[in-house]
Amino acid sequence: MPLSKRISLSFMMFLNYVIWGAWYVTIGTYLTATLKFTGTQAGAVFGTSALASMVSPFIVGLIADRYFASERVLAVLHLIGAVLLYLVTQQTSFGAVYAIMFAYCLCYFPTVSLTNSLTLQNIKDPGRDFPLIRVFATLGWIFIGVIIGKLGVEASPVQFLIASGASVLMALFSLTLPHTPPANKGQAVTLRGILGLDALVILKDQSFLVFVIASILACIPLTFYFSFTNAYLNASGVANAAGKMALGQASEVIMMLLMPFIFRKVSVKGILLLGLVSWSLRYALLAYGDPGAGMWMFYAAILLHGICYDFFFMTGQLYTDMQAPQNLRSAAQGLIIFLTYGIGMFAGALLSGTTVDYFTKTVNGAEVRDWQSFWLTSSAGAFVILLLLLVFFKNNAKVQAKAS
């Protein structure tokens, strides 16, 4: 692959995740600390991303895959997104913020699939080239997290203005990307194909069904972390919380590099269980940490992100590809994304908000949150999912390449 194309695709990934990372981790702080939204309201706004993830397969499947070149769809979506991100900074009511963020997420989240598919259509060896390009997405997330933390704008609408400016840049840059015409132009459109419902046949395998249920449930504690960790760290007095949280993505990069070795040594079940143990442990660390002598617990909880995410979600994607018949691999991946990032994270967003409110009381006119109980509840939830997988998941195979 020409170096110029590799650089172009890598920068596309970098910039696309700069936009996402500019607000995703810190929006909970802005909504609760600045706009004074309740936990339930903040969780609902955060849940717009999950709702959009459920709808985005329709957008990608109906438009980008059949009618317009991917780079042009990216440009339009990011340009509209830039306007919506600016508009959200002008609103203070729950209804207005919710509506605008939902509209924005409908524009942004299809770009995650589009950047992946655009890259895959422009490289010759996906197994070799895609990870080396995709890693720039994580680097973009780390970069913007450090910037947001250094500027101290977690509780400010400035985070959305930064994302808006990056969206304008991304819209313009998208027009320079390799021309990628619609892959399925002229093909019939079916609801089953768009949602990956043809892949339901693989749920006849008991272990895979248990994995799917566990994956949906695991998205609930995952959403607890992304929704309220930044707000919690800021409320606890941790300086540059957003910058410190970017260490989690740094650990994710390291784990990505180690995964091929781990796959050779540990079974799928073992890797998934280690991931869930890490989720349960990280929430316990958040529950008992503090910005003083217990600061190491906060660092440990953040650095566990690489194991938490890669050991469960990345391994799950590969396990899905391994279990699905050749003609259903794409459909199976679409189904898993719809169930996890859509349904699972939407449920997590709503539950995280109501749980925060449950552990909140008013003292002398001020809201006081029992964060320790909130995180211990999250830890217990992850442990229950671990037990489900331990008892009912019977597949002891290792991840291995599947013939095309």
C-alpha cells in the first residue's frame, strides 16, 4: 500500500476519534456539575449514543453501502455534526440538550463503521494493515483526552466547541480520502440483511448464546464507567482527571500488541473471564480510592482499561468471527454491535443514571452522592456476569484464524 494512502487513512482514524473523545468521557461532568442535571437525565443524554448505534446500521446500510461514496457521506455527516455540536453549547434545558445530542449522535456514530469499511476497502492485507491503521484511533482518543484535561474544560461547553472545530476539519479532510464507491450498489435492501438477523442461526450454540447474553449485560457496567468516572474523579478532587483517564487508552494500545501472544496461550473462556475479573476489580478500586494515599487505586482502575476492554470486547469480536459460518461473518458482527453497543449500552446509560440518583441525597440543600456504593454495585454486577460465564460457557477453544 502506498505510504501516502496509509498516512491518509491513519489520520482519518486519528481525527475521527479526536472528535468522539473530546466529549464522550467528560459530558457527564458537564451535565451534572454545570447544567445541574440529575443522574437520570445525564444518563439519558449519554444514552443517545447507544440509541444512535442501534439506528446507524440503517444509515450505513441504506446510504453509504448503496448510493453514495463513503468519503462524501463522511464529509456531510461531520459538517452537520459540527453545527449540532455548536448548538448544544447554547442550550441549558434537558429537553433541548437531549434532542440536539441525539441528532448529533445520529450523524457521528455511522462514521465509526464508515471509517472502518473505507479502510478495509482500500487495503490489500486487512490482517496486517488494519490494526496498524486502527491504532491511530486510540492514539487520537488519548491525545484529545490529555488536551481536555490540560485545559481543564471537563465541566465547560468548550469540549463541544473543540469537537465542533475538529468535525469541520474532518469534513474537509474526508473529501481528500481515497474514492470509495458504494460496495453494494444495486443490491436489494432487506431489514434482515441490515440488522444481521440472518446470523441468529449461530445462537443455537449454547456457549455462543451465553456469550451474547453476557456481552449485552457487560455493556451495563461499561457504561457506568464511561458515564460517571470523570464526574466522580472531579468531585473527588483529582486534578486533570480527563488527562489521567487517557492512560486507559494507552493501556489498550499495549494490550492490543500483546493479544496475539495471549490468544496462543489462553482459551477464549479464560480470556473472557479475566476481562470480567478486571471489570469487577476496577470498580472496587474506584470505590475505595481517593486523591491522597489511595490515588494509586484510581491509577490502577484506569490502567485496567486495556484488559477490561480488549479481553472481553475485542476477544468477543474475534470469537464471533470464529464461530460464524463464512457467509454470515459480517452479519454476525453487525448483530453483535447492535445488541451490545446499541441495546446493552442504552440499558446501561439509563441504569447508570438512575443508580447515581438512588445513591444521592440532599444535605443542607446540597446534593451528596454515595459514590462508594455506586461503584460497589457496579463491581457486584460485573461479578455476577462473570459467574454466568463461568458456569454456562462450555467452549474451551482458543482464538485462531479462520480460513476465508
